[in-house]
Amino acid sequence: MKKEQDKIEVNGSITEHIPVLAETLAEQIKLPPDGIMVDATTGQGGHSILFGKTLGPEGVIVGLDVDKNSIQRAQFILKDLACKVILVQSNFSQIREQLQEQGIEKVDFILADLGLCSAQLADSRMGLSFLQDMPLDMRIDKRIKQTAADIVNKTDEKTLADLIYEFGQDRASRRIARFIVHERKLGPITTTGQLAKIVCRAMGKTGQSKRRRIHPATRTFQALRIAVNDELENLKRLLDSSPGLLNDKGYIAVISYHSLEDRLVKYNFKENKSENIYRIITKKPIVPTREEIAENRRARSAKLRIAQKQ
């Protein structure tokens, strides 16, 4: 199958969206024409359209996404598919409830791409990127009450350090938290640019070094995003719900982007294998080729794991 690429307009500019590991997924998973797929992270619809083109009029795609804008863009991209398309603004932790609401008991394929899409990173309303100065928000789902700014400005130093260490795996977490608390005494920290500069000062780095693989603020931003969106707990709920929703021989595929996510997927698959529920298709996670990474830098940390219900 040919990889689909969509150009998405965000804040007046065009952002290209390329679904990660799309060709690999298409090689590994074949759906029947009347198959039912859940795209648990619909995004711009890149993966859904890939599989949707193989489904006939009896096939169904249920797309979930917490980002209202993503749902709207996916509606446009998927509108010409022959299969039935149901798009719902919902966290994938609610997969069981959403399928029940649609009268669907079992599905053939559950896919979750846990990465952020290019449009979200470019959207100043999201406040996810330190490459531009944005409001310090980080809520993928705007129905969530607490923002990253709330955490940064109101959380005590120890709790903030623990959060950065646990979710960002940054050994400098205590120093970073100390610098944040010092700076917020001088005035509230309200933008991603402010926070990135504070973290860089804490690390004694500018963030401009070409030798460094990641920006000094990357882990702190990851930690705050995970905390704001309750990402790991939601992933656990998705993984726990999936065995009861899959048909026999149905597939679950998860693309993760950091070790915290990948570890949850790995151990969930292993536990289900030990109980003779899953057969693990990917003995080791599949990673993008050099060619894919060159075309799509966001894919560089992606790891794909696939299991099949026995």
C-alpha cells in the first residue's frame, strides 16, 4: 500500500502529516472486507485511510480522538471511503463504552499511535512545543481543567521534581524543579519559551548544541504533557480493555515513542501471552527504517508492537 500524506492547515500555515510505520502496518495486518477497525488515536486519519481503502461497504472504522480539531480534519480526509466511518471525540480509555454505544461488541483490529501529530505540535493553542513561544497549556483535550502552567506554577518543589523524574526520566529533576520554583517567585511562568529557557539555565546549557540528541527541555515537557493528559493511566485502561473487545485472530497494534509507554505495552502483551490470550507477532519492536526517519523526523523514536488474539 502507498503511504498517505496529508497537508493540514494550522494557524494559517500548511503542516504535512505523515503516518508513522504505515507501510509496515499494512504488511503485517490484513483486514477482511467486512472488518471492524478501531483507530484509537485517529489524528489526521492517515492510518485509518490506509486500512479503510481495503474495507468494503460492510466494513467499519471507529475513530477516537480527544482533539476536536483532529476529528474535524479526519472527517474530511475519510469522507470518500466505501466503509462506514464513525468518529467520536473521546479518550481511548473509554473504548469499551464508545463501542457499546455504537452497538459493536467485537472488533478485528485496534490501533493506537501514541505520538503527537505535526499539526498539534505546530498549533499554538496546544502549547506543546518549545520551538515556538506558546501559551503553556499542553491539554490535548481542552475539556481537561488543569494546564501545564497550573502544574508549573502551583505544585510544590518536591512533587514537581518527582513528576519530572517519574514521567520525564530526567536525573536533573530536582535541580530543574528548584530553578522553576525560584523563577515563579519573580512572576508566573506562562509560556513554553519561558519554561524552556528556565530548564536550559538549570542544565547549564543553551539548547543550541548540534551535538546534543535532544533539547534539554524535552524530558520536562514530556513529563508535564503526560501529567496533564494522564497518558499512562489512559494507556493502561486501553490495554486492559482490548482483549475483551477483539475477535479471535483480531489484532492490536501500538506505536509508542518513549520507554514508559513501550514498557507498558511490552508487559501487557507478555501477560496476555502467558494467559494464552495473545500471540505476540513482534518478538522485538519494529522501528522505522533510515529512509522513513529521513522523510519524517518524528518517526525516529517510534516502536511498533503487535499482538494477535488467540
